[in-house]
Amino acid sequence: MPDAPKPRRARKTDKPPLSEVAPKPDGSADDAPAPEAPAPAAAVLDSPAPDGFASFGLDDRLLAAVAALGYEEPTPIQREAIPVLLDGRDLLAEAPTGTGKTAAFALPVLQRVTIGKAGPNTTSALVIVPTRELAMQVAEAFHVYGKTLGARIVPVYGGQPIGQQLKGLRRGVDVVVATPGRAVDHLKRGSLTFDAARIVVLDEADEMLDMGFAEDLDTILSATPADRQTALFSATISPTITRIAKRHLRDPARITVHAEKRTSDGVARVRQTAYVVRRVDKLPALCRILDVEDPTSALIFARTRGEVDDLAEALSSRGHDAGALHGGLAQEARDRIMGRFREGSLDVLVATDVAARGLDIEHVSHVVNYDVPSDPDAYVHRIGRTGRAGREGVAITLVEPREHRLLRNIEAATRSKLQIARLPTVADLRERRLELLRANLRDALETGGHDRLRGVVEPLTEEFDVVDIALAAVSLIEGAETRDEDEVELAQASLQQSSGPARGPVIRGSGQGAPWPRRGGP
């Protein structure tokens, strides 16, 4: 271990309730709101007592996989859905993203499919999802839960060489996780048949309909056995979903899990903060905020592809492990970036709204709006990607002084007041860096392994006090991490309003902000 570790990031070790398992280097999920409408008549369910996953009668190997992840109590959607699916009933479930839906269907599907019995070019279970990112994520979740069962899982989506998918399908698989378009493509090719599918799951059905996949869904479902078990999960139940449920589900059990209600402080479990920043100061302000906040994992939204690239490059040059995600990237590059972000080797992902569609990574601690979205729904959708499955989340918005109307629209839509905070000062930065340095010194002392440096320190103890030696060492480290730009105060701007008092901090000078330095020194 290095003798002088770089300043560490605070990492949360508390585990949330079991939710979408964070896979290896693959995709993600998303929720797309749709208008609410009455759902078809369905059975009323009684929730089992929350006695843990063992109460469901799951296979011991599945229970061991869940326990290995450190989870004990199921989420509400899991408590409701798992018993229904284990009983073989059709299911219509209305639940927002981030509530643990993947585990709610993955565990019972793995329990019920005949492991290892699927013939060539067939599958025992078919899971249809809207995006390639979600296909990769769900497939990885199935793999994590079912690897001790020997389950064969194949994701099928566009943007991947079809030869690789064909090779996996020829052997026969237990679970195919597919996007609608690619599933229909394989169906037409004859490279995959659904006549042996015992279970079909439609996940994020509302988003698939919004993306124009209604006809593909009908084609897929019509190609499966009439006596199959079908589960449909959706964030909302629209009239179109109601029609699909009536046409393809048989006497479904109905489950509704509501999103947590917003409080006066904003969206549940998300701390919302806005900083009023002049455009010229946005980049240094963002970097300083990130350093002081010290996010575990930050998702930053920008408006255009060019802005995403520029911002990711600028953050990387200043010491942040940042990557860019937008529609102009090749699929291989998108997969690589998503994989690094998911596994934690990237702590900052800069993305456009379109590229982030379908993105659902549980460990995102901070969402940053580099620009205020003009659509309040886009704001709600963005910040919904943090504070998932019981975790606390932080949403930060950089607001230019002239954007007060956009801010008011967001406050009206969320029925909450965004806290206007002052930008971190030079003193705030110094204090934060000393906190990180102190934490790293403590870690280094507890870890040990610094004997090779005794030849440097011990001779000095004959001339100087040990505390003075330590102070000098800390001072050298602090100086190495500090650049001239660190001593520049960023202008504290305020909102420009046509009438009434200006909201936000009072301007404290006109100095122009400077670029943020690389963390950990030059």
C-alpha cells in the first residue's frame, strides 16, 4: 500500500433494501412517466409478514445469493410480487423504478424455470426491457442471483455483434433478457423461438410503449405459449397498458406500490440545493462543489453532446475520474463508460438526457444539473436517479442569475422550495481538504507498512519534536495540493427578478472564477 495515499472519498457502507443489483460493467434502467388510467380488475393481495426472504420458500441457493449481498428484508414490491410469481399467477404490477423490481421477478423466475433443460435456440423464460442498458443490467442481476444454480442467461440487444448472441442462443438458455426490436429480429430469423417459454416478464412496459414498441410486444407475446405465466411491470398504468393486460394476461393479480410522497423539503430522500452561478464561473464552481460534497458517485446532466464532451474533459483534467455519455458514441464506447461508472472506476458521469434514458444505477449519490432544465418533468426525472431504494440522495442545480423563472417552474412542479446555497469559499475548501487529509493519515496509521520511510523520519527526531515533524509533513502535503486558483473566491451571484427582493446570496465581489486544480496535487 502507498505510504502517502491520495485524499480519499467518503464511501457509504450501509446497504439499502434489495433492489436492482448493481452489475459488473454493464447497463442501467430508467422510468418514463405516462398518464395514469384505471387498470383492469384484479385480485386484492395481502402482503406476507416481512419475515425476510426465507419466508417466501425460495431455494436455499437463491437465499444464499441474497444473503451474500448483505440484504435481509425485501422491499414492498418484493414482498407483494414474489409469492404471486412463485404461485404461477399472472401479475400486473404498478411500481416506480428504484423499488427493487428486478429482484421481485428475477428470484421467482429463477426458482421456476427448469435450469439446464432449455433446448437449442429456445428459452425457458423471456424478459423484455426497453433499452440495451437495462437489458445488460437485468441480465447481470439474473447472473448474480442464479450463478449457484447454473442458470444460463443471455442478454439480447442491438448494438452488439449478432454472432455473439447467436452462439449463446444455439446452446439453449434458461433466461433471455431482450429489447423488443432485437427479440423480434431473432424471432424472424428463427435463431430464437419462444414456444418453450414458460414465463414472460415485461419490465418498464410504459417506457416500451412510449418508445413505440407496442406492435413488437404483441408480436412477441403472440409467439409464446398460451398457457405461459406473464408478469407486466410498469411505473404507471396507461390505457394502452390496460389494453395489453386485458389481451395477454389471464386473471392477473394486481399490485400497486406507490412512490414515496414528496415532503416540504422536496422529493423523498433527496436533498435539493441550487447554487446561483455566473456562466463564466460554472466550471470552477462545479469542481469546487464536487470537492466539498465529495460524492460517492455523481451523474451530471448537460444539454448538448459537445457540452458533455467538453465538461467531461475539463473535469478529468482537474483530477476527477470523469466520463462522457451521449448518443454520438459508438455502442462499444457507451458500454465501456457505463461499465466503469457502474463498477466505480469512474466517479463522475456527464450525460445528456437522451443518453441517460434507461439509466438506473443504485449507488448514484449526487445528481447535478449543470444547466437548469426547461421542462420541470425533466428535472424530476433527473433527480429521481439518486436517493434510490432507501438511500439518501443529493440533487444540485447550477442556476444562472437570469434563470429565476425556470427555477420557479421547478418549485411549482415539485411543490417544494429549493434551498439556495452559497458557493463554497476558499476557507470551505481548505477545511474540507484538511478533513480528507486527516482521514487519510488515520487510515495510513492503521494500515501500517511504512517501515521503508523510517530512515527519513528517525534521524529528524534527534533534532526536532515528533509533532513538529508531523506538522511539517502535513504542511508539505497541503502545499502540494494547492494551486493559485484555489485562493480565488468565486463570485456569489443572486437571482435577477423583475420585482421583489432578489433571492439568494448577495454578490460579494466581481472576481472571475478560475479553473479548478487537479485533486491530489499537480
